[in-house]
Amino acid sequence: MNSDTKIADAALATARRKLIPFLFALYVVAYLDRINVGFAALQMNRELGLSESAFGLGAGLFFIGYALFEIPSNLILALVGARIWIARIMLTWGVAAIATSMVRGPISFFVLRFALGAAEAGFFPGVILYLTYWFPAREQARAVALFMMATALAGIVAGPISGAILGMHGLAGISGWQWLFVLEGVPAIALGVAVWLYLPDSPASATWLSEGQREALAAILKTESETAAAHRHRTLDAVLTSPTVWILTVIYFGIVVGLYGVSFWLPRIIQGFGHQGDFTIGLISAIPSLAAAISMITVGRSSDLSGERRWHLAASAFTGAAGLVLAAFSHSPILSLAAISIAAAGIWGTFGPFWAMPPTFLTGTAAAGGIALINSIGNLGGFAGPYVVGIVKQATNSFAGGMLAMAAALTISGVLTLAPRDTAPRR
């Protein structure tokens, strides 16, 4: 190993230590503000008279606002820099999250969920794009998995924290679900200020890297970019006409159907196991999230070490589908929880290998627009999943049909991943 490589490796190690935990914290708060509506529903639906289908529609409307503003937001981030734009995103979504405490009925619930999605649009694809500024291809699945493990950790901490906050019901004349939106929205505003003060736009502006480390890291990223340039799309026109981009969009749609179908309805599913209090439901809901966190790290690391993406992604999607099918036909609370944990491990395990794929054939403006396109349209699965589960639950008084629908979506994603094409070349 020559000296330049050692310096670059030291720079990458420093970047992982300085950036990943910080970005991880941002995404924990983002994901909490997305899924806390599932815990709020334990009190809010009854208090406001929201039906199962109305709640599912409102929970999913977040993703309509998110999808409409995703691509413009990511293009602006690429233009003005990550520090300014991610800070703006966090401040506005914090305000929208707190405002959700003022919901008074179905219409205001729908409006504020849409507004929250519009405010947060661009955060996730912006961070995925930002990671490509720092980490070469061989590091990306692990970097993405470490960052996205925040969704699993958020699921672990969301339950106990949300359950405890719901226990504040009536304090100062305010309902527990209202306290939930306020207290979990404030950290987004605080972290938005922290982003402005801390986050460097690129290695060139990172004061915690030495000049030699900045140069060595820039050289590796430049060499990789130039080597792959002939095989990467660079313009938005190329993105919009790329079959691979659209196939990845459909694959991600199916994954997200399962992700948010489980995330938004998990507290209600656990509530159906028996007569537990809100705090107990929160504790139990942490178990599938723990399985998801372990899976994300394991699959992401394995994918990076082998350089293989497609089979890691497909196997995870099929595992998620199998877990949901088992949960749909299980009549034992313990077996149902175990099956949902298997499903969560599979669903969350897809993220590392999946998000390592787009940078293999996208660069520059095409990367900003393409990642945003895949994420925005794919995230419409976050609208479809909760809404379908809500409709089926209201019609059948059971979550089984909704789980089978989510399993079908994940199965399609797995099959499409293995369809013959050059989506994710080996290293």
C-alpha cells in the first residue's frame, strides 16, 4: 500500500467518524417525524374520529408532497451546497411537524401531512448524493447502510419514547398525541441550526481533514469518476430515458410499500395482540426494528466486501415478503412478532445494496436528478402501502390482507432485481 493510499484511507476513516454519526442523527429525527403518526393514532384517531382508511390516506399523503418537490429540491442542493439546503429542509420540516399537533379533523390532517412531506422533500436523496462526494464506490453500500440504520434505530427508540410521551395525556390540558408531535418536532429545528454550523459541503471545505488528506481523497474520487465516465449518464435527459433508472424506481416502490406499510401500522398491529398500554406497545415495537438494524449492517457490509449488489438486494426483498406472509397467517402473538421481525430484517436489508447501485451509472446533474427521481416516485409506495393496509383493515377487520399485498410488492421487487440487465456491475 503506497503512501497516497494510506493517506486517502485515513481521510475516509475520518470522514466516516465525523459525518456518518451526524447524518445518522439527522435521519433518526427525520424518520421519527415520519412514523410518529402511527403512535399518535393510538389516541388521535379516537379523539378526532378518524376512520382506518382516513388515517391510512393521511399517513400516506406525506409522500405525495414529498414526491412533488423531491427533484427540484435535490437539484437546488447540488447548486447551493448541502450545508445551506439541508439546514433549510430541517428547519421547515420541524415547523410542519410541530404544526401537526393542531390537527382538528380529517382535512387538516391531510393538509399538514402533505405539508410535512413537501418540507422534508430532498433530505434523503440529498444525503445519498452528498455521500458520493466523500466515499468511493467500494465504500458506498456500507456508508448508506450505516446512515439508513437510523430508520431502524428510530423504530427502536420511537416506541418507548412515543409511548412515554403519550402518557403525558392531559398535561396542561394538552392531549398526549399533541405533545408527541411537538416534542418530536423540536429536535429537527435544533439540528437544522447544527447543520448550518457544522456540515462541510465537500472534502475541500472540511477543516478536520489535513491538506494532504483532502488532496488524496479528491484524487481517488476524481480517478474513479473519470474511469467510469464513459459508462455513466451525466444529464437529466439521459436519466429520463434510461430504462435502468425506471426499473430501479419500480423496485424501490415495492420496497417502500413494505417499509411504510409496516412502520405506520406496527403499533396498531401490536395493539391487536391484546390489552397492552401505550408504553408497552412502544417497547414491543422496538423488537422488529432491532432485527432491521442488525440486518442493515450485515447485508451492507457483505455487499461491499463481495462487490455484489443484485443478489443481496433480491434475497433481502424475498426475506421481507416471506416474513409478511408468515405474519398474515399466524394466529399467535409471539409467532406474529417473530414473523414481522423477519420481514423488517428483509425490508431494511435492501437499502445498502440498493442505494449503492445508482452511483455506478449516474454522475453530476444526472446523479442529483436520478437519485431524486428514484426516491420520489419510489416513495409513492409510502402512500400506497399505508392506504391499502388501512382500506383492507377497515373492510375485513384484519391486517392479513394488507400484509399479503405488501409481500406481493416485495416479491415483484425481488424478481425485477434479478431480471437480466447491467444494473449493478461488480467492482
